[in-house]
Amino acid sequence: MSSGGLKAVVGELAGPFAEATGDRLVPVFAAPALVKGRIEGGEAVDVVVLSAPMIDGLLKQGSLAAGTRVELARSRMGLAVRAGAPKPDISTVEAFKRTLLNAKSLMYTDPKAGGASGVHFAKVIERLGIADAVNAKTRLNSGGFNAEFVARGEIELGIQQVSEIVPVKGAELAGIFPDELQQVTTFAAAVCTHAPQPEAAKELLAFLKSAAAVRVIEANGMEPC
């Protein structure tokens, strides 16, 4: 079970994992808060992939097995535009602020869904003093890739993890946040305490650290851990 940050990676590696091990991977993707709630509720899951702080919290609670935590990838935050559209300047804090104010519509992940990108972006616009202006033309998304709405022309700019922008056909990465506003999210995984197939779960964690996985992680705009 995984949040959207590594959705493209996990989905792409499901086939190769099955070929390499003979174990069929059945990934379930949901908003981070939903994944966390389902694990805390005792749902039978083998492996959980979330941001490192959320994994650490579940480990502390005893919902995940001690000693199984692995870090997989680091992702930065970026801005999506429709493929072929002009790419706005977001290279500096002032340029970034100007781009947000000039945009006709935006989408970012609802902070209540627990996603790192939505929580951070809400803080960024508060810090820049433009929260009211930006939120007035914002559509919040509770799950999935914001860039898909951009690709369909429903939204002008999408804010999310780079790993949730690069895989979306019809959308393009306009750029990453300026360093002063950037947040690097580390994604980690661990085996559930009551995993139905703990040995296969450990095989999956090892596979997610393999050379094949590293190539997929890099192709999706992230840095392998």
C-alpha cells in the first residue's frame, strides 16, 4: 500500500518484481492519511510506502515491523504545466510568487489528506503572504496526480512532488521550487507487523533497492537513497 509519491515507480516495478520472484504484487494507492488510517486499523498489508516521517510514526506505534525500514527515494517539489504550454519562470522566490499570482487556476493536494506536498505548499503561500489570493483560484485534490487535471486543460498550474508530475502524459515539469522554498521528501517503506506474507514482503523491499528500481526512480525525477 502506497501514497502517490511512488505510485509510478511501484506500478512500473510490479511486473519485473513478479518475473524476478514469482510473487504477484497487488499495489493499492491512496492518500497518505488514508493509508496511515488503514494500517492503524489493522488492515492486512505486506508492505507500506510513505514519507519517512509517516513510516517512522507507524514504526513507533508498532504497526510496522522493527528493523525492516528502508529509504527508497528523495523527491523535490515542482510545478506542472500542460504539454507545449509556455513554462513560467519560478527560478527565484519573487518569480515564483509572481507566477502564482498571475496564474488563472492552480491545484495542490489538500493538506488534510496528509500529503507532504500539500502541507508544505500551504505553508509556502502563507510565508509569501499570498495565501488568500492563491486559494481563491485553487482547486484542492484529495488524491491522485494533480498534473492529470493540468494535462486535460482543467487547471493551469499543478503543484506536487516531481515524482507525481513527470509520469503524467500531456503535462510537463515547468521547474522545481526555488531552494529557499523547496522541500525534499524522503520516501521509505517497511513491512507490516502482521504482514500475511512477510518473506515476500522482505523480497519486495530488497527489489525496491535493486539496480532496476534505481533506474525507474531516476526516470521519474527522483534521487535514489
